[in-house]
Amino acid sequence: MTAAPRRKLSFAVLGDSIAFGQGASAPAHTAAARLAADLDGQGILTEMRVFAVPGARSADLAAQVRRAQEWPPHLALIIIGANDLTRLIPPEQAAAQLGDAVRRLRAAGAEVVVAPAPDLSVVPWVPPHMRAMVRAGSAALHDAQTRAALAAGGRVADIGMTSAGGFAADPDLFSADRFHPSSAGYAVITDALAPTVRAAATAAYDRLETHPGTPRPSDRGHRRMSSGEA
């Protein structure tokens, strides 16, 4: 008897240009594509779609979640915060908007991983005399987002502050615009994200295999993207 084909995990990526992959030199070099390949290598087959939009703030997540829910995803990754920082959005406001997005995705049955705000103080164009202030603002948003994501039932992959040292030390991790990651930068980000994404994907896949009657996602009204304005 021929074994039934293994089901694919629908994997949605939401957020800003870092989630979209802007700055990568090839679609396969983005964090989204690298994570999908990593999961496939772990035996968790995926169909990945990117709903992220360059320039997005946390306020824009609601529209992305609506589009994703029409699919819908079993696993979602949200990378957001850089544009909230550059536009001086109050941390608690941005965090509340993120928490709403996580709650809606969780209510729809998705496992959700959040990558909070990066430490923008390491961006090359930030003047040295402003780095401490930018670092403090980044940390305030990062911490507020972490609290909101956990309270909403999400998981947090702490890349924003822990990966900052590598970016500060190696300019090659930035693309030509000196703001977005390069392909090498996305490799660093992926390595930081992968353990949490794997754990969330395993939980989602176990549930999918345990409940084989779960409807497969439809293809209505969606673009498939794998690469990229934070």
C-alpha cells in the first residue's frame, strides 16, 4: 500500500521589510525562505507565503493578519518594530497592536513566533552621539513587544538585541543602503530565529498530523513571495 503524502504546514510571514527580505541579493537568501528550507530539512514540509510589506508599522499588522487568515496559516512569524522606532511610535501603543495581531492569529489556530524590534543603534547611519538614545528606545520597544506577544500566547525569538553585536562588528551584514540586512545578515537573523520557529512548527505540525481532517489552505487571493523599507 502506498503511504499517503505528508501534509504541508502553511507558514505565513508578516511584518516589515526585514520580514519581506529587502536587501537580500536573491529570494532564497531571505529569512523567510531560509526558515522554510530549514523546516523542510527537519522533515516539516511547508508552504510559505509572505504577507509582510516594506515600510509597515505595527498598526499595519491588522490588514496583514486579515489577508493571512483567509489562507489560513498553521504557523506565523511576525517581524516588526523598526518603523515604529523610526517614526517614534510610543512603545506601548505599538506593542498593543502587535498583541492584537498575535491574539487573532492564535484564535485562528496558528502557532505564532514574534521577532521584536531590532537594536537600531547598530545601523551605520546612526550618529555616534545618538547611539545610546537609539539603543534605549529600541530596548523599550523590544521589551514592551515581548510582554505583549507572550501575554497573547505567542513565542518570542529574541533577535533584535542579541544579534546586534554581530551587526555592529561586521558592516558586511548590511546591504548597500546601510540599513537593511544583506544576504549574510539574513543568515545571522535566520540562525537566531530558527530554534524558536522549529519548536513552533513542530507543535503546529504535530497538531496537523493528529487532526487529519483539518481543511487544507485555499489559494484564494494571495501572492506567493519569498523576498523583499523596514
